[in-house]
Amino acid sequence: MPPPTVLIVGLGFMGGSLASALVQAGWSVLLHHRRSEVSARAAALGYGEQILALPDGMGRAQIAVVCTPVSTIVPLVRQLVAMPGQALISDIGSVKGPLCRDLADLSRAGRFIGSHPMAGSHLQGLEHARPDLFQGCTTVITPVPSTPQAGIALIERCWQAVGSRIHRLPPDEHDRAVAEVSHLPHIAAAAVAAGVSDASLALAASGFRDTTRVAAGDPALWADILLSNRLQVAQAIRTTTGRLHELLVLLEQGDAQAVAGWLSQGQLGRQRFELLRHLPAQAEGGGEE
Amino acid sequence: MPPPTVLIVGLGFMGGSLASALVQAGWSVLLHHRRSEVSARAAALGYGEQILALPDGMGRAQIAVVCTPVSTIVPLVRQLVAMPGQALISDIGSVKGPLCRDLADLSRAGRFIGSHPMAGSHLQGLEHARPDLFQGCTTVITPVPSTPQAGIALIERCWQAVGSRIHRLPPDEHDRAVAEVSHLPHIAAAAVAAGVSDASLALAASGFRDTTRVAAGDPALWADILLSNRLQVAQAIRTTTGRLHELLVLLEQGDAQAVAGWLSQGQLGRQRFELLRHLPAQAEGGGEE
């Protein structure tokens, strides 16, 4: 079974990384970007063949992966599905519930399956693309119960080819999970970094460095992500402010044991993460910077 | 001028690291711990000479550094100052205001100067001590206006010998700064890690990993730190919950530009940190893990 041909639509950091990883895995890759100078640059980098007119790419591909900002995905998928061919369409959007509801008819028909590779960087743009980005990362796919098995097998094969582990989740469960492990950390990092005075920064060390790292991410891109998942994100923020108010009360009461108990919940969550992460550590490789 | 003799009181991770670093710099080090098996182990590791009775150490030292938990420092310094000799006493407590007020008479008399090396680890105990811990880190010292210059010069010489940059700050300014760049990041990390479900952890990647790293720290130790700095910490928490409420409103309004603006403040804070940190990058060495 020869590798399918994949059309990548949108050649930023993620799309460029996926294209370069698939080429490295021996797959045929077609490259499209709304600005043709970007797809020309990707082709010059050896990431695949430049496609100027999207219908030409759709006519030749078995899989099309939309790698554009979350809010642009639904209309773009609707355009693609009306083009020639029967390519399975996927995406890499970091929010899945609203998108999969909007595209439910296409999921049932086997034309669309949502994907979300849990990899990324605060660096943006094709020039930072890396073929090893997906090595050892988890990629969530969000088929619906009636999505045909052949499509699921095809998209899983694509992500496995670039080194990903597959994790199937219903779209809403995916969104709650990323609110907790990705969107909330980003918000917390931004809130901590925003409050810091110049005088204080002179004392900032490794704790500040790591806790605020993701706050460097592109604000427009992240606003798009947070708004796309606003219900789950709002819930995660409210849980967090509730926790912070609890700590304020304990500090006011001066109860060392209760403050330690509050901190222990965080320590426990972190320990559960480390435990989970170390179990498959050998298989992980360089997927996470 | 030969290096002075330094008495280290309390041989956990920080005290052990300071002892080993001073020995490596060619200084004479005396080791005391309330449990003699710990000072015996430190001596066996080559970190200095074991001292069983504290007055013997105080009689021989030019500097004594108290490396015990924050809440134990004031009574311990009071004991030390009543012992033989005229050693300058310092500490490594991560909160300075209340402590320096309690010891103001000794600061004026030149017997006490507060120190806080901005280095650490979530690993605890003598067995993790590292002679390079202070290389390139900033150490804050908090003399009062009437502290004699000779004492200031002596404690600066000690921290510089282990590779630290010196930063002089009034105690309360130090406490506000560490609330912002150390205590608040710890609290945010714990709040994010505490809320995570097992199902979500399967999707946790590098963002979660870095944002929550410090939450692994010892809860009892951190409860002690937060309570010692409770006024500044409470202020930092209130500022943060205020910011989070602001974001909730913007998400509800669905205003992408305003959400991006909110995130930009975090990005800017992070960029200011990176800028400050990269300027003296050559001089920093391995001080931060």
C-alpha cells in the first residue's frame, strides 16, 4: 500500500512542520497557501510540490489537512468539500467541539475527521518549521460514532507516519481537556507575566522563566483559540479564581497546615503528570521542546 | 587577605550547596546541623568540618549563614548572636521584611545582614546539593542604612566567591519583587496543576510541563515562605484574580481584539524578562537549571 498523497492547506509553523515531516517519511505532499510566495518558499525548502489552485490539489490528494487559524477552518473545509475528488479532510485546530458540530454532516459522510496534534511552539511561521515536531507527541482525533472506519484508519496512518501517538476522543471531551492542560496554563502564564514590574524582573529566575514561557505566544492566535473554546476556558478560569480566593482566606487565617494542604493539591497534580509522562518516556523522543 | 571562615547552620539543599561551593572556592567551612548525622554526612562529602556544638563554630567563624526554614531564622539568629565571637550573621530566607524588622537592632550594630540567593530547586535535601547552584544567580542583600560598610563588603565577598551577582534592596522592596517573580508563579503553577483531571493529563504537553514545574516543590516549605510574605503575596493574588475576571468579561463579550490585547500584556512582560535576561547572558553560566 503506497503512502497516500497529502494536500497541506496553510503553511505556517504547523503546516510547514507537517509537510516536512511527511516528506521525510516518504509521502507525497502538495503545498497550498493563500499567498503563493509562501507555498513557493515551502517547495524550495523541499517540503513538497507547490499547488496554486486548490481544486487541482483536491483532485490529486487522498488526504487534505487544513492548517489555518481555528476561526477559518469551517468555511475552508466547506469550500474544499465542494471541489473535485474525494479526499478525506482533516485539520489541526486546537478546539474541536464547535467545529465538529458545524461539520457533523461531513463527519457522518466520512469526508471530515478533526485532528489536534498536541505539539507547538511560541515560534511562528514557516521558517521555524521542524520535521521532528510531531515525534512522540499525542495527536487527538475526534471522529463521530458514524464516521467510517476507512477514514479513521487513513488519518491515523498519516499522524503515525510523522511519529504521533493517536488518542481518540469525543470533541467536547477534547475541548475540556485542552482547556485544562493548554489554555489555562497559557492564561496563567500571561496573567503572571503581565503583572511584573521592571524592578522585580531583576530578581526573576528559573521559576518565573518556566512558569511564563508560553506567554510569549502570539496574542492574536491565542485570542482565536481561547474564543473558540470560550465555555470550557471560562469554566477553567472560574475554577482557578475560586482556588486563589481559597488560598487568600487561608493566608489571612495564617494556617500553615491548611496552606500546605492547598499547595499539596498542586504538587499531587504535578506528580500525576510526571508519572504519566515518565511511563512512556522511551517512546517520546524529541516531540516536545 | 585570606578567605574568611564560614559557619553554615542547616545543611539542606541550600546550606549543602553553599558549603560545597565555598569549599570549591577555597574557603574554610564549618558545618552544623541540628541532627549530627547530617553534618557528619556533609563532612564526609568534603563540604567542610563538622561542628557539634554551635558556640564552638561561632567562636571560630567570621561569617555564619543560617540556612534553615524562614520561620526558624529569627530565634536562631538571636541564639547565635549571644554566643562567643563577633561573626557577621546572614541567612538565605526568601522573605526579608518581617525578619529584618525583627533583627533591626542587629543590622544597625553590624551583626546581621539578610541575604537571599535567587536560586533553588524543587529537589530538597543535602543529597541534591550542587556547588554550581549560585553560579550566575542574583543574590539580594538587604542592609539597613546604618549597617557598617565592612559587614556589607564581607557578605558580598562570600556570595561573589560562589559566583553570585549582588543586588542591594530594602527588605520590603525585596519582598514585593519576590512575591511577583517567585511566589505568584508558584501559586499559579499549583492552581493550574491542582485542577487537572486524569483524562486531561493524557493531552498535557510542553506548555503544561513548564507552567506547572515549580508546583512540585515541598508544600510545607512553600507554606512557610508564603505565610512569611503574606501581605505581598495576597496583593499579588488579588491583582491576578482581577486580571482573570477581566479576561472572563472579554471572553463573554467575544471581543477578539480585546482578548488579544489582554494576552499582549503577558507577552510584553515575558519579552521584558527575556530582554533583561539575555543582556547579561554570557555572565550567567549554569546558575539556573
